[in-house]
Amino acid sequence: MKMDMNWNKVLVALVATCNLASANAFGGLGAFPFLRTGLVTGGDAEALQPIDKMDRIVELESDDCPKVQTQKDFDLDEFISKPWYIQAQAPTTYLPVSENYCVSAHYSKLAKKSFWGYEIQVHNIAQEANGKVHDSGSTLCAAEDTSPDPAKLEVAPCFLPKAVAGPYWVIAYDSTKGYALISGGQPTIKTAHGCKSGSGVNDSGLWIFTTAQERDEAVVQEVKSLAAAQGFDVTILNDVDQTKCKSSLDV
């Protein structure tokens, strides 16, 4: 039993380390907000201290946040068939405001399901003001979650099981207008302007996607209105600068 506990500590430490390292290297949307505080208890909790301290932001969850609805009749294949450019996003531990430049997300269907059951390759890119590029490469994967809702996905490093993947929900999607609203799961934190998800590594993030890299303020405001109508606090969104960007082929 002692040996099993030690190996469990090693596994937890490995997951925590990979989560932190990948988050630091990550430069775009849909990282892996998957290590919740309290995932392990007792002696194993020591292995999670770096993540636990980073993610323990003093924000209280509330039962007053309305349950958000995802996009009806969501077509995943259509959604992942094009690159997406982020026009606004909430700051998170793995995606600070300093990386609010040229953020994009690219998806492709894997030839076959991975060992852990992932079906989609996720490639995220972001830049800093000085042009420094943050590229997730081929480290991230996604799959539909266990619910019957095709608009509820989960994302994690490809080498980790889906049990530790984080939520990626498509709240709104219009292929004709070329926009999408993405949330890192159900918002649970009440604010003066609505509700939001966390800002740490777990269950965090809110993004406005467009298929056009050039910003269309009318489209951005339309998506913000959709978010606000569902109870999201849209004041947490910061604009992303999509000018003077390196081509995704160059990074």
C-alpha cells in the first residue's frame, strides 16, 4: 500500500508539473484548466502545492449564476475546419494580458482517436508586444465530453487522460457571421456585472472568436451582447491586438 501511495504521489506531481510547464509555454486559447484544488487530499496534496497556490484566487462561487446554454445544433466538424482569431479574452494564469497579441486557435481532426480517446489536435498561438511567440505546438488535444451535448468539449495535453481535461464550451457559434463565444465551462463566480469562471488554471476563460483576423467591432459587440444575455460578465474581456501579426506558417 505504501508503494501504491508513493506512485500516486509521483503521478500527481507529474501531472501538476506538466500542467504548469505547459501553461507557461502556452500562448493561446483552450489550454487545460483541469487541476482543481482538492483533486487529491492528504499526503498527495503536497505534490499539488505549486498549482494549488497559483490557482487559489480569493473568489467565492455562487449559486446565483444562471446555467448557461451552449450552441444548439452545433456542428463540430464545421467549427474546426477553419482557423479562429481571438478578438477579446479574459485574463487567466496561463494567458496573461501581456500575451494579448495575435492570438489564434487552429484545430484538426486526428486520423484516429488517441490512446486516451482524443479526437482533435489543438494548436494555439499568441504573441507578446515585442513579437515573442508562444506556441502550443502539438501538445494539446480535445474531445467531446461525456455529456450528450456536442458543443461541450474538453482540452488537455495529449499525453494525459481525459479525466483531467478542462471544459471548453461553445456558447454561441454562427458560421455565416464568422463568430464564436467560448467559455471555460459554467461561470460560477458572481460579480457586480454578472458571472464569470475562474482566472486561474482551472475552469477558466472567456473568448470571442472570429474567422476574420481583422477586427470587426460590430461583430465583437454582437457576441458580447450574446454573452451578457446569458449572464456573463463581459467587463472581464480585454481586446486582442490582431495587427502586425506573424503568419501562423512562420511560427
